[in-house]
Amino acid sequence: MEPMTLRRRILELLRGQEMGARELSRALGIREAEVLAHLEHVARTAAGAGERFTLIPSQCLLCGFVFEERRRLTRPGRCPRCRRSRIEPPRYRIR
């Protein structure tokens, strides 16, 4: 049996639970930037398999602003409402 590729391992982790990029990087033993680079491809693979890649949006920890319109998979730099950078990173899941 072939070993699972990194993207397949990400798919399996996200099928079981909701996770952020940092949690995925720790579970896989790779950098967070590498995880973010693979996530777009993982989303396409999931869609091709009839599954749904869900992005749980980032939220400002100070004013509560939710980044619902944001489609990028990375964490925003600053909140547009309060201009602070205390942002909860986005989370991902496959259903």
C-alpha cells in the first residue's frame, strides 16, 4: 500500500473535525505556510469527490467583527472595524 500524500492526510484530518492551519501544521509536522499552500487544492479535491470544504471565517477578538465575505484561506491582517490585529484565524472542515 502506498503512503498517503500530504494533501490526502489533510483531507482525512478535516473529514474528522474542524481545524485551523496551526493545528494542521502541528498534526502533520510541517510549517503553517505549507498547510495554507495545500488547502486550496484540498478544497478542489473535496469538491471533485462530492464533499464540501467549509471555511469557518476569522473573527476579531476585540470587537467581534466576523469576516464572512472573505474568501481567502489565510488570516486577515487587521480588522476593518476597529483596526486592531487580534484576529482569530479561520478554521476548516470537510463535510
